[in-house]
Amino acid sequence: MDILKPKGAFSVDEFCAWASIGRSKFYGEVNEGRIRLRKVGRKSIVTDSDARAWLEALPTLEPSSAKTADCVDDKGRSPQNNPRKVPRL
């Protein structure tokens, strides 16, 4: 499958490959109403326009946020000082 070539619709597996997400994330997005799922008989599909709308609606990461996100967690601690983020041996 050429993921850059426009299609009319994607199967669930094709959409997941196109969007680089797993099926669990896909169905989570469907349940949250962010991806419109349509049915053709028993087959579930996502139209090309709905797929692109989902992609465009994703939040963007601002450069200043990216710098902060890499340096501290939600409580202001750096990953090195966060015991929950330390790999277990």
C-alpha cells in the first residue's frame, strides 16, 4: 500500500498504518468521537477526508513547550529525579 497515494477510504488496519498508531489508540479515538467510523456491511472504514480532518485536529507542540516537556514532568521534576521514571534493573 502506498500510504502517500490518496484513497477514498481506509480499513482500520490501513488507517492505523497510515497514521502510525495502534488499534487500541484508534478505537480510543473513535470512542472519544475524534475519528468518524463508518460501516460498509460488516467492514469498518474511515474516509480519506475524515482521516485528514483527524490529523489536522491533532494538537501541535510549540517549541517552548517541547523544551519544557523534555526537562520536567507535570510536578516540575526532571526525569532524572523522578523515581517513577527510573528504569528498574
